[in-house]
Amino acid sequence: MAKEIRFCVPVGEYYFLSPLSAFPIRMNVDGTDYVFPSVEHYYQAMKFYASDPRFNVILNTKNPDDARLLTKTPEYKVNRRMDFDKIKFDIMDKALVEKFKQNKRAAELLLSTGDAVLIKSCPVCYKCGFGEGSGTNRIGKTLMRIRNELKTKQL
């Protein structure tokens, strides 16, 4: 049986697997390039259009978990992108791919996991399908796909 690696928060040996880990990504949003401090920053900012002031507040929030928690506040729960729920998985997948394309050290660390089954074991992410339990472990599955693409030089 393949080894399992469970991860959630950006601490410990497998911190790099988390969207919260501090590997910056350059992403083009509405025709402008932005550097997001983490995948989580990008994901949370994409709940809004770049023209929305809340987008920049999230972009400039120092801690990725603070960026996530910010979007739970009443003023960040209203007037979001109407299509976010339809595109949220694509947003996360795209950001994870870029994390490992743009950060050589992150790619090396991902490859070092060998053939382990990667499981995002996080109690706050299962509802949206990113974690395990009633979720679908989308992030774990996406990371295993990216790892395979790195191995076969398709990424």
C-alpha cells in the first residue's frame, strides 16, 4: 500500500503542500500581472474583481490565513463575483499548477513525496470539496496530478 501524506496547515515537514504556504505566484487578473504571496491569497482575492478594493486588501494581507478569514466577515460576504462558485475549483487548480511551475523549490519538494497518496486533511475545507471527509480531496488529487506532470516533464 502506498504511503499517505496528510497535510492541512503550512507547518511541519509537508507545509509546502498547503495553499497557505508562502510560495508566491505571479498571476494575470483582468489584464494585469499581480504577485500573490500564496495560492490562498490568489484564491481568496478571486472572489472579487480586481477593480474591487477588497481584492487589493486581500492581496496585501500578510498572513494567508488572515486573507481567508477576512472573506468570512460580513463586508466580504456581499457583492462577490457571481460566478465564483462555478469557477472556484478551476481557480484553485490553476493556482496550484503555477505554484509548482514558478517555484523550483516547491516542485522539488513535491517530487520528493514519491508515490505517496496526498490527502488534504483539513476540517474547514471539506464543505467546499477541497478536503477529505464529505469533500473530494481535490487539492490532494490535483497535487498528485501535478507531481506526475513534473515527473514526466509535462509541466
